[in-house]
Amino acid sequence: MYERGVRLLENPVQPYAWGSLTAIAGLLGRPPSPTPQAELWLGAHASAPSTVMGPAGLEPLSRYILYSPVTALGRDVLARFGPNLPFLLKVLAAAQPLSLQAHPSLQQAQEGFSREEALGVPRSAPHRNYKDPNHKPELLCALSEFHALCGFRRADESVALLEALGLDASRIKSGGLRGYFEWVMTRPTHERAELAQAAVNGCRSKAPAAFARECSWALRLGTQYPGDVGVLGALLLNLVTLKPGQALYLPAGKMHAYLEGVGMEIMASSDNVLRGGLTPKHIDVPELLRVLDFREGPIDLVEAQGDIFTYQTPAPDFELTRLKLHGGPVTLDRHGPDILLVVEGTVEVDSGTERHRLQRGASVFVDAAESSALTLSGEGVVFRATVGR
């Protein structure tokens, strides 16, 4: 068994094509990257775990936890989630739009994972839907102005928009958003391309003032993904803009696409994504339709209140807190393992037995057994990720 402690983290960067050259590099105090950097992962997900310095040297956080799960996670978290860190923290830096996507519920993920395992689909196969048997509820807190599509807009508003663009909206009136979306997604390839082009043409020549921003984004998406019917799907979703500190919660089945900006994202430790367009990657229409939530209406954003604010969600896997420090000490009660990431300034972390001075971009993993409280001091902004209460 390892001795309890506060472990400095080294965190992998995911080089997805939509990433920024400057955002993550700047956070880490490095010069601009020559290639896109999309996500900084802080956690123990098997595909890209953080690393820590253990007694045997530098090792993946996932292995460190397995060697001493009671010390790392605590008995309660171990009983609830097994010997796995149940959350994954990310810095997401989108310079280009991500795909239209949704995530499965826990039951859907378990069923889908078991089905693909039984079929012998390699976990690295590009057509595989379920990389793990876990759900992926997620919360995104904006670090910069952040643009996103999230959830289906009210059907009557989408009818008004499509008709203003010269598109046929009769199937929404007769079959609702589910019927219309299913019809669009199951057209032959050439018909989907024609629908996408018609949507782009309408946005270029007939954009109504009330939907000017939506049409502007549709034109940008149509340029990036010509002939992709996801452009039409995007026009059915709520367009939201988050200011720094505002957050967006995405439960299972909620169709969304992050468009542009830098955010702190926390989720259950999963990489399961079902795509609906705006991507060259695999799209499984029947499986997507099986998990999608077609409830309609506007999206509520969570506004941070005060210098210390916890973004409450129904997800049991995670909890995210933003702390603005102004010198004096702040004491945090603990109920499991913690990951702390400094995004501004310099912060000192004191567990009672260890003290670490963290500059911007530095992060630590704190064993559940280390202390019943942590004290933070300094001038800066820290995000704390831990297990849901």
C-alpha cells in the first residue's frame, strides 16, 4: 500500500484537429503549438491517464489507484464505483466546431459495450460506438466566451426558422422533432447532401433577423462540412453563448456541439460518443436515435455566485467547484479524492502533512486518505474536481 499524499500531475494533451494552437499551450506556460491542442485530460481514463510520481517512479494515475484503491479513493468511493476514478476533468479548447453528438445513459452504455464486446468489435475500431461501459454526463464551465449548440429548440420556433429559409417543415408539424430528425438522417446520401445545401442556401439568402446568429453559424458549418446534413440538424438546436464562469450541464441523450471557446469540462470517466453529423467519423444512425432525448425547449445556464461556487448537477460521478482566492486561506472539507488545477495566479495547497506551491497550469491529485481538509491560499483561480456527494 502506498503512503497517502498529494501527487503532482503530468497531463496528456489530445491533438484533435479542432483544437487551438495557443489556449492549452498558454495555460501550461509554453509557446504556441505547431499543431492543434484540443483537450488537456486530468484523470485516470484508460485511453489517456495522467501520470504521477509514485514510489516506483513515474506511472499512470490509473495504475497508482489500482495499487492502493482504499488510500487513493476512500472506502465509500471504492464501494460506489469500484477501483476507478469516477470523473475526468478536461480543459477543452475549441478553435473549430466539434461534431453534433450525444452520450448514452449508464444502462445504454453497458448494453452497447456488452453487445460490441460479444461481436468482437475491436475497441480501437473506427466504427465502434462504445469504448467503455460507462455513461458520460458532463458539465462545461466557460473560461472564455464559449459558443455551443445544446438541446432541441421548441418545435414551433424551428418550424418558423425552416419555413423562413424556404425549407419544408411539414414533418415537424405532423411527426414532431423526432419524426423529422429521423426522416432527415435516414435519407439516401445524395438527398441528405441536397437538404444540407438547401439549408445553406436559405441561410445565405433568406436569413431572418431573429435567427441571424444561427444562420451565420450554419454557413460556417456548411463551409467546413459541405454536404453534411448535420448543418440542418444544427439549425434545430438551441444556440447558447456562455460568459466566463457560466456553465452548461449535459445529461444523457442531449444533442449538442461545442462551437468555439475555452472551457473547463468535467464528466463521468467515459469516452462514449454517438455522432449525428459535422464530422468525417463514424455515424450510427439507429444507435443515435436510440439514445437521443427529443425533449424541446430553452437551455438553462448555471451562473457562478461568489468567489467559491460549486456547480450542482444530478450526476453522482463528479462535482466541480471554482475558487477565486484573494490571499487569505480557504479550507475545503473532503469526501473523496480531489484533482486541483490552477488556471490563474499562484496557489499554495496545504494538506496538513504536505504543502505545494502551484503556478498557473499546475495540478495535483490528492488521495482520499490524505486529510479531512485542504487549505488553499494565494492569489488566483483554482478548479476543484471531486466525486459527487
